[in-house]
Amino acid sequence: MTTSDHRVEVSVIIAAFNCSPFIRRAVMSVLTQDHPGIEVIVADDCSTDDTIDMVRQMMDSDNRIRITRLSKNSGPSVARNEAIKAAKGKWIAVLDADDAYAPGRISRLVEAAERHSVDFAADNFVYFDAQSGETGKPALSTLPKEELVDLHTFLRQARPYATEADYGLLKPIYRRSFLIEHDITYPTERRHGEDFLIYVNILLHTGRMLLLREPGYIYTTRSSGWSRTVVDYRDQIEATARLMKDRRVAADKSAKHLLSTRKKALLRLSTERACHHHMVSGNHLTLVRAIFGDFSNADIPLRILTRAITKKIASKFKNV
């Protein structure tokens, strides 16, 4: 599209930092959507590679793309907030720079969100391995096709080790007027788990959420080598603990319990990831210490050590 007067209904915001290997894929997955009223706002967080040059090249052939640049590197929350300020659309859609949209995603989300009169809507997603080029199965169950999600339902699934993938990974579209009316922005004091926090904030402001079970978001796995995100679980644990003290949550025993469960699950996942790292690095003594350092999660380093010892013994017998 080259016309400059198209009506903007959906503003897709992309926080970008040194993402030149994959920014074109992300932007093109938006521009090739079948929805006519789309704009793309790339919020550059002081990239030092040629990310902006690549975006400008695409701008030369499609004026639906705009750029907003931060004066200093500030993280994805600040970048997204700046993009939302610049947005013209009725709906704000989020896309991470290393991810992509499946064809027809925007039209499906907007149609369903309008039909149910909700304030934000998300859909199912699939994992993509950039190295192998393989796309996995849907991360969530595909039934029911559509589901209204309240605060308790969201919190029940927004954690590691839940019955489905973590709802904090969902990438929704927001009704921009709702964000403005309630002064809701991404929490700039956090660089990790910011999606979870803004979703909870919307739900605490009585916002209505819709979940579509058809996959529309393509989530690049961290192990594929494309994703630049390094997860800080301690930050997420602290943010969850602070949220439990929020006056809107303190009066809701179910919400507080669910947040406590999330906190424990994050701590367990953090322990599991750290123990795997110690195992790969050969830090067996650190694994032994981990058994006595956190008795509630002591089974993790114990299991990893047991597996390693069993494998070593089996290898010795095999070579006899």
C-alpha cells in the first residue's frame, strides 16, 4: 500500500533493539495481513546495528510503517509505551521483533473482540525454531474456540507448570480507548514479565478479556538463537510478591492464593533452569549445595544429579 490516507483501525507496535536479522520478517507478517486498516510502529530502543536502516528501506515502499526512537536504551516497556502514544488505531496490537503473525490473525482478533465487546483479546500461539525452520503444535488447547477469561482464570494459567502454556506469553490486541481512559501503560520499572503485569492491571480495572483458541501468533523459541530475551525470574518473583500486596488483590483471597502459586512456580522454574545450567557447566558441587539451599525444590538438583550418575554408571558398564 502506498496511499497516505488509509483509515487506521489497528496499530501494530514493535519494540526493537538490535533485531536486524529478523525485523523484516516481523514487519512483513503484519503488512501482508488481509485487514485493510493497519499501521506498523517500530519503537527503536537505541539499536546499534542496522535495524533502523532495514525498517526505513521497507518504509520506502509502504507508508504504513512509522518509526519512533528512544533517546536512551530503556527496555521494551518504555518502547511500547512510546509506540502506543504515537498510535492512531482503535486497537493496539503487540508484536515482538523476533516473532511474527500468521495470515489473517488481525482480522480474526478484531472481529471477535468487537463481537464480544471486550477490551483486549489474545489468541493461541505456536512455537517456531528459527534454526530448523520447524513450527510446533498449538501451545494451548484449540477448544473451546472462544473463551471469555476473568481474573481468576487468567491467574490460574499465568504461571509455569500450569495445565496449559503460560497465559503471560499471550500477545493481545488492546482497545486503545480503554488504556487511555484508565491510564494503563506497560510498567517501566520492569524489564521482565511486563506483559503479565499489564494484563492483570487491565483485568483489575474490570477490563474484559477474550481468548481465541485458533493459533495466530508465531513465537520464536529462545533456544533457536533468534530471541535476545534473557529471562530474569527474580524480577518476576519480586513483581508477583508486590502485586499480592496491591489493595485490589489483598481483598480477593482467590487472587492472592493464585499469585502465591505463581510465585512458587516461578521460583521452581528458576531453580530448574539454574540447575540445568550448572549441570551443563559441570558445576556438580553447586548442584549438591542447591539440594540443601532450598528444601522445597531440592528434588530438582537431586533428580538431575541422580540422572547424571546413573548415565555415567551405565556408560562404564557398557564399555566393560
